[in-house]
Amino acid sequence: MPLSFHKMHANGDDFVIVDARNSANPVTSAIARRMGDRNRGIGFNQLAVLLDCDDAAARLEFWNADGSPLDVCGSATRGAADRLMREANSTSIALRTNRGLLSCERTSTGAISVSMGVPLFTWSDVPLAQEMDTLVLPLEGGPTACSMGNPHCTFFVDDLTAIDIAAIGPVIETDPLFPLKTNVHFVQIIDRQHIRLRIWERGGGIPLGSGSCCCGAVVNGIRRGLLDESVEVECDGGTVIVQWDGAGAVLLVGPVEASFSGTIADGLLKI
């Protein structure tokens, strides 16, 4: 039976949503990998599967394009929230992820905000391979690490144009310090309320943006005393706002847009 999907993006950070409510979950690692192939499938940075849930509008299951699972995706969560709020004719909704229950709202400008949960800082929560202070890691450039449900490693640099993301990113992603690999951020601080961010995404390469990476980068900047509580994050594809008071949940606010909907041919689903 053909599988329906919806393709969306958040400032160019593209994702696919499959609605599997009221049905068996059709997505496996192998199917996610086939769907994520930009030449032979649909292509995406992340895939979100909507599943039935007793205490929220839906439970979200996330996949990277390489077929690896992840606990949270800020962009796809906002996209799912946008679709489900339109379906319910509502301006707020709760979604369950492996990060817990995430509250989402539509702002007066039409952007979608999502409470991304409380960041984690202990070495075992990131996780790292051994006990250490996550504020300054023992890597060249002295990056900072945290978890937003997935691992983040943030380098603060003077000039983003001088950084070869494609060369450095995969080396850091697969460094033995990170047993589950890591997202890698390169941040140039414009001022305390504005950063420029480029990303090497775990399992994905260089995206135009990433909601969880924007959150991780701002959280790490605040921890280092470099940023204020509300920060405009400028990625290659556009801008989001990240807010964190230093103790509670991180708030991510930004636009999402629908690209197209369709059905996947049976042959793509046969493993």
C-alpha cells in the first residue's frame, strides 16, 4: 500500500512527516534511509513519524537521512505542530517525544514556538566517553558540549568564513570522545543577542539550519557567559529565536512552510 507523506521546511531545513496515527508504524531504519536518499527517494534532513498517544496530540518518532534514530528535532517538531494545530483549529498543542512532553504554540506572526526541554550538561548525559567538565572539552579550539536530547558540540570562532565545515565537521562528529557521535556547531558572535551559526549535523552533513542545533549553540554560549537570554540565530537558510533563562526549558521560535505532499511508490518500501 502506498505511504503518504508531507514535505516541509524551516528556513530550508527540510523534513518529511508521515502520519501513522490509527495505523501500524510503517517506518523502519531501512525505509527511513531509502526515503532520505535525495536521488532515489524524497530527500530530507529528518523524518518525523506521527504516532498515537494517550497524553498528547501525537507521539513523534524521528529519523536521520542515514537511517539512524534521534530523540528530538526542533524543525520537524514545529512542522508537526503546525499541521496538527491546523487540523484541530487550535493555536497550541502538546507533542510527546523521547525528550518528554513538548508544548508548542503559534505566535501572532504565524511562527511556531516549541519548548524544547531542559538542556543537560553532565558528561554522561551528552554523552561523552569519560568524565570531564563539558564547559571546555579537551579538543583543539576548546568547544563546549551539552545535550538537547541529542549531543551538541559548539566551537566559538572569530570568522566563520575561515572554517572548512565539510572537513572539520565529520572529524569532530566521529571523535572517540563522542560514543554516539555529535552535532557540531561553529558560532561567530555578532553581539550578545545575535549569532551566526553553521552546522555539521550528525548523520546528515551541512544543513541550512537545525532547530536543536540552534538551541544547543545558544545554550553553550550562555553557559560560557557570551550571550544574553534571548538570541537571534542566523543560519545559512534563515533566522530563529532561541530563549533560555539559564535554568529551565529552552524556547525555540521560527517559521515553517509546507513544500508538497505525495505518496511513496511501493517499490521504495520493499526491503
